[in-house]
Amino acid sequence: MIYLLADDLTGANDGAVQLAKKGLRTLVYIEPLGSHEDDLAQLRETVDVLAVDTETRGLSADEAGEVIRRAVSKLGLTNQTGIQVYKKIDSTLRGNVGKEIEVLMTLLEKDVCVLAPSYPQHRRVVVGGYLLVDNRPLGLTQYFQSKLPSWIGSYIPSLLREQTRLPVGLIELKTLMQGEEAVRHELGRHRKAGTRIIVFDAVTEEHLQAVVNYTSLLGPSVLYCGSAGLADFIISQSGGSEHPPVLTRAQGPVLIVVGTRNKIMEGQISYLKERIPACHIRLDPTVFLNQPEQALEAHADLALQALSSGEHVLLQTVAAGGWENDSAPHREREISIRNFVSELSAEIARTANIRDLIIIGGDTALGICTVLGAGQLQVEAELLPGIPLVSVESGEHRGMRIITKAGGFGVETTLYELVSSIVEN
């Protein structure tokens, strides 16, 4: 049994699919841990991989640590040194990475954490300890929202030292390229010096494979931590066999919900609309948060009319102007937006009996699944790198197919390719 712990839903899904595509039955569990202990016990008997969304990315460090403690306890993993756990993190290091590693290492009695957040397929690589996104240091990109200096936010060892008391070390690319003997020598030096978290450079997928191969001597004392990039290679330890997905075509129009305001989505949406007719409904928070009931009814009616005529529907949360005078905390505002979009999407899906749903953004995906009562998701296939198709395993919408994508993933053609993969052109 392999456990994967992620701090948001798209992260749980894109990490879990790396295991599923190796032939392992993989379930993403988003229901509140502890509410169905009997179900959890049964899951251990029926699945190979259990991925859990702890939903800790937006919490404070102390709150995140407490949630991780409860999750480990509810899963029965405390002091289970032989259990294989993968700590899935965001490839741009959002969230409480250091704190969550620290808590997990204590509870799981791990000696060392191997941390490799690189995801070369999405242009996130680590060189000299610096995380580069699209060839730019993380601290100089739209993904960096910390109050720390940009150089600290870009240099992973320094960032981690702001988040944890555990000693942090680095194995650079030049050492990795020298081969196994050089890496194991450095590992020995770090272990002797008391280093508990070892950050690895990696620029290619071959480098990530080498990280796993060269650290295998650490055995069960190691906690592997990284993005979906590293997850793709720890799976070889399980002995699963990879198999290609077999997809059926959508039975009706597709509902696409874009809850992220990542700049990359504008190009993806434009490319899609030029090639596939879709009713594009822009959701402006300055309007729908002032009159939520009226806005929900009006937007739902517009979407349902389009769907009834066979059109696909694209809901997009647009950037909200005028928030500078809003006294509500940022996170509270984001939750209000998520709740409206989730209620609207669920209303449309129920009324139109939507069977295929594409959701962009982890917060939005969690909100919609929660409203739909979709607490367990069976991972079916990876449509594009890090972009899975899952099916709902519980509740009245059992069998609904959902594609989840992190807002920053992909290129201009990505959204079009996702729709084309399940829709007859």
C-alpha cells in the first residue's frame, strides 16, 4: 500500500495519476478523514494507492502541521516505519512545505527527506538549489506571492530554513551527473553532518530517475517528497506495469470551469474557442458576490440553454476590480468566490445531467466535488503530463468523469487537447 499526501486536490490528482498509470488501483480520498473509518479500512484492502487531499496549502504553518498530524493518525500511519508515504508538494513550492515535511518525518520516524520538486515536463527545474519556472527564478514569476526576498524564495534551502528547524542540505547537478558513487558519497557526508532534508537538483526526467535510483540505499528510512515529476519515478519500486488508457467519448456537452486567474489560461481559452464552439460565461465577483442568488439563477439559465442546444459551456472567474477598498481578508474573499462558482457549477451539472467536467484550479475542484458529494475519485488515466482523468466513486454522481488541471500547467493548446481527447470532433 502506498499513501500519497497532497496539500490540494489537483496536486493529489496529478501525483496519484503517476501511480495509476503504472497499473496500480489508485483512489483519491477527499472526504473528511475519520468520518468513515470503516470505509478507510476497506479501502486498504481494495486499492493499491490511497491519495489524500489534506487541503493545507492555504493554512498557517501551525494549522497545516496539526492537520497533517490528524491525517497520519486517522490513516493509522503513526510509527509505521515500513509504510511507503509520498509527500506530494506544489512544483512552485506554494504552501507549508518545510513544516509538513518536519511533522511527517517525526510521526513516520524517517531519518532523511529526499526533496526534488522539479517537473521538467512543465518547465520547472532545480539548478544549484534554485527553482526555475519557465527559465526564470521562482521569486521573479507570478507564482511567488511571499513577503520573503525573491532570492530566498527562489533558493530552496533558504526557503526551507524559513519554514523548518530541520537541517537542510543540497546535492547539486554536478554531483548527480557524476553518477551513483558521487551521490552516495555526498549522501554519507550529509548524514554524518546531521542533515535531515536533502534538496536535489534535477533538469531532466533522467535526473529524477537517478535521484530515486541513487537514494535507494536509504531504504525505508527515507521520505520522498516532490511534485508529480518525482512521483512518476518512485512507482517503479511498486512493481506495477504501465498500460495505455482506453477512453470513451463524451455522451453530451462538456462543462468547463476555470476557477484560476493564472495568466496562462487566457491563451488556452482563446485557442480553444477558435476551434471548438463553446458558450463562454465570464463570472465577475464584483457582480455575483453582491447579488449571489440572482447571479446564480441568471448564469445557470444561460448555461443550461447552451447545453440544451448541444453547446459546450465554459465558466471563467475573471479578475475582480475594485477589491482595494474591500476590508475582507484575501482568503475569505477567495472562499466566497469558490463557494459561488461551486454552487453554480453543481447546479448546472445536476440539472443538465453533465457526465464530463473539466475543472481548472485546485480550490475550485475541491469546492465543486464537495458540493456534488464526490468524496472519492478513482484515477483512470493521464491525458497530458500531470493532467488526469478521474471518475466519481461515491454519491449520486457516481460515474461522472472529471479532468482536473493546475492553473499553471500546460501551453496554449492544452485546454483544446483536453476537450478533444474526450469529445468527438
